Amino acid sequence: MKKTIRNSKNQSGQAVLEYILLLSILVLGASALSKGLAVAWEQGILSFGKTLERSIKTGRAPFSAWKE
């Protein structure tokens, strides 16, 4: 019976440890998500740049693209 009382006193820092673990998992997930979004954003910008450059070189760009 005394062992169960001793174990219940030993769990005092468990909540703090669980919050730290949860926070670390959330930080890792957010960093992975931000890296994925950065790659997608960069690819989108590069694709837009390629399309715009191709349109300008071939003369298919609208006249409004040349106005200031």
C-alpha cells in the first residue's frame, strides 16, 4: 500500500513534462509546414516569372504590361 502512495507523489511534474512534449511536437509540425509553404511559394513565383518572361520574349504579353 505504501508503494502506491509513493508513486502518486512522484507524478508531480508529469503535467509540465506533457506540456513540454506537446509544445515540442507543435513546434516541429509548424516548422515542417512552414518549410513546405516556402517551397510551394518559391515554385509558384518561379513559374509565374517563367511564364511572364516567355510572354515578353514572344510578344504575347498584353500592351498594358508595358505601360508605366
